[in-house]
Amino acid sequence: PIIVDEPMLEKVLGPPRYDDREAAERVATPGVTVGLVWTAFGGEVQFVEATAMAGKGDLHLTGQLGDVIKESAQIALTWVRARATELNLISAMETNLLDGRDIHIHFPAGAVPKDGPSAGVTLVTSLVSLFGQKRVRADTAMTGEMTLRGLVLPVGGIKDKVLAAHRCGIKRVILPERNLKDLAEVPAAVLSSLEIILAKRMEDVLEQAFEGGCPWRQHSRL
């Protein structure tokens, strides 16, 4: 008889292509978020990194980005700045979230061109994590575009993106509410191993992206 065990599989198929510990290692510091993107080769997990430095309030973008994703970054920063007091990222006495500092957003794997309207919610979450100095949940990935008012818009490639999250050991996936119908294309075995969270507004995403909810959002007492 032939015994098929893990060492034999690695010998026949080669070393594992996906590391389910990568997300936890990469999201170890504030400002890093796990996003989901679609490429010509299928869905991919895409990390978004944000950091701040002394400067004049400029936004720097790197990672071989197209025009659409650059505009998403501008919208994301504008949304966070407009709600900085509500999110308790600045005090009521302050007026400018970027006073005296620049923001640098980087999409790793710079040799791979990146574009498309699906990184808005990921960008906002990275910025809120950076300014609030709170780590995003490592078991959570997300995709979705957003409007300037914070409405989460549907995106394409949901099946491939969910499969990519599953391959990388992600346990929770945040999707636009209007993409609910697209989950019918995802195999039932994959869906059963994931917690799918549907978001209608950007506030819904932030509530789910951090352990215990968004810790800076001022909740109504009514």
C-alpha cells in the first residue's frame, strides 16, 4: 500500500504555495490591512501599508498604481480627514489631521501593476489604523469601493477574491452588501469555512475590521 501523508504530498507537489501565517506577520503593526483584488490570474490577497512621517500634509503613493486606484486613495484620505473628530483621531481643538506630517501608502509587490475600483475600503481601514495606532484583525480581509460620503459600492471578481482569502487562511471576509448575490458562485465548502460580513457603509467596515469594533467611533447613547 502507498501511504499519502503530508511529507509525501510536499515531495510530489513541491513546497506549499500559500502560507496561512503571512497575514498575522504582516498585520503586526498599525497601518497594514489585508485587501482582496482580482487579476488576470484570479483573485489575490493584497496588503496595503500606510505610514506617516514629518512633512507638509502630502500623500505619497507607491506600488505601480493606476489612475483609478490613485483616486481611491485620495477619496479615502479625504473621508478619514472629514471624520477625524468623530473617529476620535484628533481632538476637538485640532483642525487638521495632516498637520506637520505626510502620509505614504504602499502596495507591496511593486513589479505587479495594480488598478481598479476595489481598494477603497482597504485604504480607509489602513489610514484609520495608522492614525488611531490600532492593529487591524489579521484574520480579516476585505474588498469594496466607496463614495466620498462613505457608501460602500459593489465590485467584481467576488468568487475569485473569496477563494483567494480561503487559500491564505483568512477566516473573515468583508464584502459590499450589494455583492451578496455573487456569493452563489462560491463553493459551499469554502463559504462554510468563512465568516462573510456584508457592509453598506464605511462605518460598517470599521466596526468589523478591529477587535471589539472600531474603538474610536463615538457611539450615540440614545
